Amino acid sequence: MRHFGHIAPEVRQRLFHQQPCEFDANSPARLLAVALGATLYSPATRPRLADDIVKQAARGVVSMVLCLEDSIDDADVVAGEENLVRQFAELDRPDIADLPLLFVRVRTPEQIPDLVERLGASVRLLSGFVLPKFTEERGIPFLEALASAEAASGRRLFAMPVLESPELLYRESRVESLEGIARVVDKYRDRVLALRLGVTDFCSSYGLRRAPDMTAYDVHVVASVISDVVNLLGRVDGTGFTVTGPVWEYFRVPERMFKPMLRTSPFLEGQAVELREKLIEHAMDGLLREISLDHANGLLGKTCIHPSHVLPVHALSVVSHEEFGDAADILRPERGGGGVLRSAYTNKMNEVKPHRAWAERTMLRAEAFGVAREDVSFVDLLAAGVTG
């Protein structure tokens, strides 16, 4: 699979200076963590789940979570497990290729080895498990169960812990909770693909829900948690992990209080005024702003609950031609001693040593999502994805 693989090759050639790379479930973890992109959640109880997965893959989805936790009723867990096993068997056919990376969100550690055993040969389609309400105490049994299931199945299985517990939110317990999580995920580093943020649960602890014209970063009690998670768990010194962006809950706006957050000029230049109106109508201007703020705050990828959210996440993850040029200049071998140079776009300073970590992250993102041509904007990528 590859990002924007659902777009015709000739269109991709027109859009990309460097094409997104091909990858699969066996690719290096470092690449997969960045390539997750918009991870689409779906209840595991959906009766035509296999068909849904194939359909979403054809629309550009590269990672999905099949949920047995909060998205289904407590009484439906057993039926959800049975349905998962049936749907995986339906997917395990030679005529079905390029499936997304598939993860299962479980409720208890015991579900992990049980599901892996029940999946049988179709476990080859499973990339791992999403671990809810992750803390040091609750996380260890989940990760031990994952390690046992991996050994029993012979299949590499990743964990994606969800950081969403009140202990992590509350000021008096946050540091201790973060330090405990850091100890656990470091011990199981080879199995932890990425850390996910459960912002809906954070808001729930205070009876809050952000409006469609506000981002997670406008809710200060939530923004402070994101900041501390990235501070301790998102470092680029070899101790950190990929941290993914919070879920965006909206896909249509009944009423708007504030002005839209999308400037008109990029859409006029791309002759895509109707696209802008559609994005605003479906609350995508708020989503696009939150994705930009995710990137600015060290997050990459996003939890998604609606297929329409996938393309904006991927379009804004593509590396611009300007970013790529700056990163390449910074990482030139002859620049190893440091120094300062003017950007090729003559609009900024590139300081080699301080900007090196940014450049390395940018190059990894370029590998996963590609590099846009000089005259291609995110509007062009959005428009091509809609029609592709």
C-alpha cells in the first residue's frame, strides 16, 4: 500500500516531487509509526465489516482500528468478538490485496491471546492491538498478554496504548502517571508502535465537549496534557515515541458561531471555491486547523471516526517542496559541523544543528507521505483525493 495509492498514477506524478513510498505490515516499525496517518475507527459489530474495510482501503485508508471497547455496548462484546473472527476469515482470501493495517481495540488483556487463537490463519492480517486507558499498572498485563500472543502465533504484533485516564489528566497525579507510563513503554519499546491520545475521555472528566469551531488546543485543560505527554514521551533523543493526534468528532455543522477558519485565497488560486464551501459545511475547517496544530505540537497522524476525515489528515501530512528543500540542505554531509544558511526560498534561516532533528523527522514523513511539487498546495492534494 501507499498513501494516495487510490489516485491514478498520472495524477500522482503531477502532484508529487517525490512519491509516497510503498509499505506493508512487515515494514520497519519506525516507518509504520509515521505512516499510520488517519487511523479510522469502526465498531467491531458491523455486520459487513469486511466489505467496509475493503471499501475504505480503496479510498486511501491505510490503518484501521476495529473497536471492542467504548464504541460498542457492554452487552455486545461477545457478539463483537465472534463477528471479528468471521470478518477476518472473509478477508483472508487471495483475491483481496492491499488491506489497511488492522488493529483491534480490546477491553481486557485476556482478550488478546483469546482473539489471536480464534483468528487462526487469518491472524496474518492483524497488525496489533489498541490498549485502552493505559497506565503503568493497567498497561503491564496488556503488554505481557501481547508478548505471549505474539510468541504463540509467530506473528509480529504491535501495541498502541491510549493515554486517556484521569490520573494522567489531574495535575496532582500527572507527573507520576507519565513517569510510570514511560517506564512501561520503554521496557516494551519494540512492541509499542505509537501512543494515542484519548481527548474525549479527558474532556469527560470535566463535563466538557469542544465545539466544531474550536480545537483541542483551545480547551486548556486538555492542551496542557498534550503538552506534557509530548514533553516526556515524544522526545527525539531516542527515548520518545510517535504520538498521534486526538479524534475530531464532527462531520457536519448545524450552526456556526465564528467565522470559518479557512482562508479564501488558496482555494481561489486552485479554482476550488466549491471545495472550500464543502469543507466548511462539514466542519473540516476546524479539523484542518487542528491537524496543523497537531503538527506544530509534535503530533503526527490522527484518530478518525468518519471516512471524510482521512483525506485532510493525509493531505496536510505531505511534505511541501519548501520543507523538503530546507531539510535536505540541513542534512547535507558537508553541513555536519553546523552553521547557518539561508533557505533556498530566501524566506528563513536554517540553523544546521538546532534544526537537524526537525529535518530528520521531515525526511521520514517525506518517505511515508511524499513531497509535493513546488507549485502544488494542500488544496490541490485535497481536490485530487476527492476526485481520485
